Amino acid sequence: MDKFDICIAGAGVLGLAVAYQLSCSSTHKNKSIVIVDKENSFGQITSSRNSEVIHAGIYYASNSLKALFCVAGKRLLYEHLEKFNLPYKKTGKLIIAQENEIDALYNIEKKAIENHVTDLRFITGGELRKVEPNLKATAALLSPTTGIFDSHAYMQSLLHLAAQNGVTFSPYTEIRAVGLNTGSFKVAASLNHKENEQSYEFECDQFINCAGLDAQKLARQIEGVKKSSIPELHPCKGDYFAYTGVSPFHHLIYPIPEKNHTGLGIHSTLDIGGQTRFGPDTTYVDKLNYDINPNKKVKFLNAIRRYFPAAEEGRLHPAYSGIRPKIVGPGEAADDFKIHDAQVHGVPGLIQFFGMESPALTASLAIGNHVVKLLN
Ligand SMILES: Cc1cc2nc3c(=O)[nH]c(=O)nc-3n(C[C@H](O)[C@H](O)[C@H](O)COP(=O)(O)OP(=O)(O)OC[C@H]3O[C@@H](n4cnc5c(N)ncnc54)[C@H](O)[C@@H]3O)c2cc1C
């Protein structure tokens, strides 16, 4: 039977960042590491269905993992993109307020300072009209370190660099059960390449559950995990509409976030090719279905026209959607990332991620470093 020191389940951005950071660390670089994914390649699920925004770390609860890892991860991510010559743009972001929302901007600035994001700047009147002539807003907070990047190229680089350091990637490999075997894990997987389905069993000493929307399902398949430690999954879908033609904005434009930070409001982002897209909205769902209802256009137009009155209906088209792996339901206050070790679930050598929604893409390298420390 094959034996690895470490198995990472899930090759989304978090599994890849964990694999990369482990493979670079002085403590784990000589270990045998395998990263498996049930899909035919890496990053096929939530990691390729998001806004590709490098968040500054503004809104999250003080001292939360989201705040700490976002601020640290943003710095590591920019360094990585620069070092490996990967596409990114520090576009900056404007959090905008209409007449009756100015107090909310002050609260956001206060929260940002608590999170050590100290470079926000108020813009009003003539200056705001000059930087964004198509924008309707009374005031805005400029976040200069918010940016956009090519998340696929980033994930590709993590996999490539980890592979150079000896990490093995196994696509088409779905983990079905994990048993305990005196100090190691016995992993039962199914290899689903083309029409062929084969079973494959291997052993590992440490196991990391980075299965995203399937993390809860996988956790229930791991022997010894306290069922009470597994938080309930509340999938929350976000749809995007693309806006064709020349982009109306130079910055990313964000309205005041939704109550409980369920989402950040239907905002305007740019992709690295300069295309504008609006979204994502927030809808709690029972099934993981990525279809977009084209009739949502009216709802999107109404939201967008609050800050972009000249938005043209004919230029707005359904684009794609993503599903947030939330662990809080509708109306509940936002919760933090959950990174569980044996103290929480009772199984030594096992680490599990739950609720890894935004800003986990931004935070990925910092989260990878955290796992290196947990495994030491
Ligand atoms: C609409 C939306 C917008 C977002 N925008 C941003 C943003 O702008 N900036 C930001 O920082 N973050 C953003 N995020 C958050 C970010 O996209 C996610 O936090 C991140 O992609 C999560 O990565 P992951 O590796 O945990 O999950 P995933 O990418 O879902 O990876 C999990 C992997 O596990 C695999 N898997 C599952 N079960 C098994 C199994 N049993 N065996 C083997 N493999 C398995 C899956 O195939 C999948 O590849 C956004 C999220 C959404 C939904």
C-alpha cells in the first residue's frame, strides 16, 4: 500500500497554498506530500467562481482569523505575484455612500483601523467626480491596496512550485472514507478517470481536509471525528452579470456591505482583461446549482443604478456564479474561518477547514503558513 506523510484532500486554492507552504517549510520540505482532488484538474469549484479580488482586510471582526489572515495574506500574495511575474493590478477600491449612509463609512474606517488597515482615505465632491465621472455617490473611502489578479495563474504557480518541491498531485481522486490505524490514517479513494472507476487505498500520517463545499461531508467520513465539532453547511449562492464594452469605472466600486456581512452588496469589479462584472448577490440555496436566472437582471439593474444611473440594460448579461461555503444561515451574524485540529475534533494529525468563504483566496498563503505551524 502507498504511504505518504501528508495527504491534502482538495486542490482548491487552500489545498494548493497549504501544499506549497508545507513544501517550502524547513520542517516539512522533506516529507512526502500528496494533494488529491475529485475533479479532473485543480481549482475547478469555488476557487474559479469568485471575484478574484485581493481584499485589504477592512470589514472583518477585530482579531478574527479572517482579519488577521487577510491582512497578512494580502502582503504575501502581492509578493508572490510580483516574484513570479503573475498578472495583477492594484486598481484600488471605492466603498461608496449615498447622502444617508455617511455614518456607515466612518464605522467602516474605524473597523479597518482596528484591523491595522490604516491607508483608507475619504474622497468627496469634485475629487470623486474627477476620479469616477460615471459614479453617483456623496462620498467614498478609497482603499489603495485592494486589487485584482488572475487566480487561475496563481493556483497554477502554487501547484507548479509545489510539484518542483516534490509534491504529488492526483486529480480524478475522490476520498470516500478515512479510517484510523494506530497513529496513521487509512484512506479509501475512488479513481474516476473517464469511464473507469477503480478503488485506491493508501496510508498517511497527517490528513488535511480542504474540501470546500464538501468539507462537512468528508468530515463525516473520517473515523473518530466528534460529530458535534462539524459546523452545519449553509451554501449561499452569488450570481454575476457581465457588463459589455468599455468599463464605466477605473476602481472597484463597492456599496455599503449587507447586514451581517452576508455579502458585500452588488459591486462592480474588473477582471484582469478589463471587463466589468457586477455581483455577486446573495441567495441561500439547498442544491449546488450554478445556473443563473436571466430574470434577475431587473434586480441587478435596480441595485447598480443606485450608484451608476446610466447603466444600460442591453449591456448586462448573465455571466457565472459561485457558492459560498457559509456556516451561518440567513439572518445570523457572520462567523469566522474554522480551522480545527485535534483539540476540537479529537483526532491527532487531522486538520479540517470549514466556512472558508471570502477572503480565503486573498488569505490563502497566510492560511498555508498557519497550517505549517499547526503540524509542527
Ligand atoms: C461568489 C464568491 C466570490 C468570492 N470572491 C472572493 C474574492 O474576491 N476574494 C477572496 O479573497 N475570496 C473570494 N471568495 C472566496 C474564495 O473563492 C474561497 O474562499 C476559496 O476559493 C475557497 O477555496 P477552497 O480551496 O477552500 O475550496 P474549493 O475551491 O471549493 O476547493 C475544494 C476542492 O475540494 C475538492 N473535493 C471536495 N470533496 C473531495 C473529496 N471527497 N475528495 C477529493 N477532493 C474533494 C473539490 O473538487 C474542490 O476542488 C469568493 C467566494 C465566492 C463564492
